[in-house]
Amino acid sequence: MVAALAAAIVSSLASMLNSVATIFTMDIYRAYINKNASDKQTVNMGRITAAVALVTAVLIAPFLEDVPQVFQFIQEYTGVVSPGILAVFIMGLFWKKTTTKGAIYGVLSSIVIALLLKLPSLELPFLTQMYYTMILTVVIIAGVSLTTNPEDEDPEAIHTTASMFKTSPAFNIGAYTILIITTALYAMSWYAVKTTIIQNNKNALQCLFVGSYLNGLTAPSPSDRFLLGDTMQDQTIHQTSDPSDGFPI
């Protein structure tokens, strides 16, 4: 359990640091600060960005010690940005008329919308806030795209064809093999866990029932005997006619 938790934390941390370094290096550093940066300079800037982000996180962490649910806190404030990103992906993939300007306006407006929906007077759960933010962002992207692009499709759109997604027979066989193996492993694990839980529950019930019977509190019913199985064998249960007369002999 500890190893799985540590692996999940390290995986999430690595992906977040990589994302921060990539976004700053490619979208800010090479786009505006040093347009002629070499590969070595770009890699070094990415490493510096990741280190700065990590140090910043370490400095902020002590201020979160009073937060009752840290995971919910992270999800809630990640939800300020993620609904807008999701809306952009949805519109970009499924509506060819979506424009770059519409996507930019949508992402920027989604942050404002998300912050407004966090007003205490609204008392909205954070998942509901994210849902409303995404819906409103989709509307904004559609509105901006319709007003800035008179054509049926965005001239800068990437045109996709069926041949772009065609895969070789070897790839298909390998993919299906991996899916079958993964499904089998999950099924085996599920069956093993289910069997262990049932057995543990049965053992706990056996201890409870046998202890109750030996103390003369109750008499075993046919269903109890079936549940207990061999545990009831060779057990002599004594019970007084009236429990108030004293302890069973």
C-alpha cells in the first residue's frame, strides 16, 4: 500500500513538473524571451523551471496544513483551469469551425467564470462549478468562433482523414493481446480480493456466532448452522430455559 501510494505521488509530481517546464520553456521562453534558443539552452531552462516550481511548492506547502482535505483542495483549484481546457478540446475535436481566437477567449474567460462561481453566496459544490464553467466556456468559444470566422471551417484547422488513424495488423494484434492480458489480470485480482473478503467476513461471523452461542445468548438457527459449517461440529451449546436465572452451565 505504501509503495503504491509513493508511486502514485511520484508519478503525479513528475508529470506536473514536466508540464510546467514544457509550458514555460516552449510557450514563453522560446516564443518571447529567446526565440533563437538552442536545444541545450532550452533543456537547461526547462530544468531551471522545474526546480523553481518544486521549490515554490515546498514553500507553499506549510500554509496548507490547516486544509481539511488536501486532495479536494487540489482538485477544486485545478478546476479553475481544467474546465476551459476541456471545452477547448471538445470544440476543437468535434466542431471544425472553432477558431484559435475562440479557444483563447474561452480559456481566459473560463478562469473568470470559475472564480465567480466560487462566491460563497452561491454555495455550489466544486464539481458543479466545474460543470457550469465548462458549459459556459463552450458557449463563449462557439460565439467567438461564429463571429470571427464566416467560413464553414477554420482556414487554419488541421484536416484529418481516415488514413491518418489507420494502424498495421501487427499493431492491432499487439493492442488486442495487451487488452486481453490486462482484462484477465484485473479479473484474477478481483476474484482473489472478493474471495479473501468473503472468507474474512465468514471467519468474523463464525467467531461472533460461536462466542454468542457459548455464552448462551442465542440458539443457532438452521441458516446459522449452514453459514458456520464445520465450526458448529463438536461444539456443545448449553442454554438455560430463562437467561435471567443465571449463567449457562
